[in-house]
Amino acid sequence: MYSVGIITASDKGAAGQREDLSGPLIKRIMTEADYDVLENIIVSDEKKLLSETIINFVDNKKYDLVLTTGGTGFSPRDVTPEATLDAIDRQAPGISEAIRSFSLEKTKRAMLSRAVSGIRKNSLIINLPGSPKAVEECLGFILDTLSHGLDILNQNDSECAR
């Protein structure tokens, strides 16, 4: 069972002015998929804070998977991709490209996503959209492939030894 940390990037959510619907939805989906969700937090849209939180989740808390929601659009306060790029060692662009491609089948606005995915140490970090509907669709699309990627990162897959 892989451990998961969830980060919602939202100024209003962090200030208690808006209910976070996406973070709890991610937690439910991941728990139902037999992942061990250990933390679900809301932080303001501050690049340094987001980056430090991702790094803390990986380096100190040793979460296998970090999922972010929100902050991937065009607003000046949307800095989740930049924070993620500051935190990762290597990019995993295929994940975000696949999510965008899938989402484009639903809405042309998917082309406005700046989400990124990457690897830090043996952990996978993925930026998800902010809306609950998009989170459910996108996470559902990639869910069955996540464990294989995590197996490779952690060398738990027998095919990795070949």
C-alpha cells in the first residue's frame, strides 16, 4: 500500500473562506483504491510554501505519492506548477500530457492547464485540476497506472529487475 499526501492550493481555502471540495474527494478516491492517505492539507497559493510542503511530504514524511489540486491555471496566484518544478528532481511529463489530452475530450479549456508531474527521490508528485469534477475525471483516468509507476520508482515490480 502506497502512502499519499494531498495538498490543496487555495488562498481562500487556507483562510477558511471557501470549503475545500477537491482535497477530500481525492482522499476518498485514493482510499477506495487502497492507497494510504496520511495527510490532506490546504495551503495558500505561495510558491515557496507549496514547494516546501511538497519537499517536506517527500523528504521528511516519506510519502510515496503527493497529489496537489488547484493553482494550475492562468491566474497570477496560480503557482503550483512552478512550486512543483522547484521541488522535483526529474519531470514526468507524460502524466500531465495524458491528463490534458484526456481532458481536451471533455472541454477545450483543458489547454489552459499548466499542470506538471515529476519525481523527487522515490516519490511521484502530480498536479491535478482544482475543480472537483475535473479531479474525479482526471484521477480516474490515471489511477490504474499510478501503482505501476510507483512500483518502478520503488523497485517493487518484478519487471523492473529485468
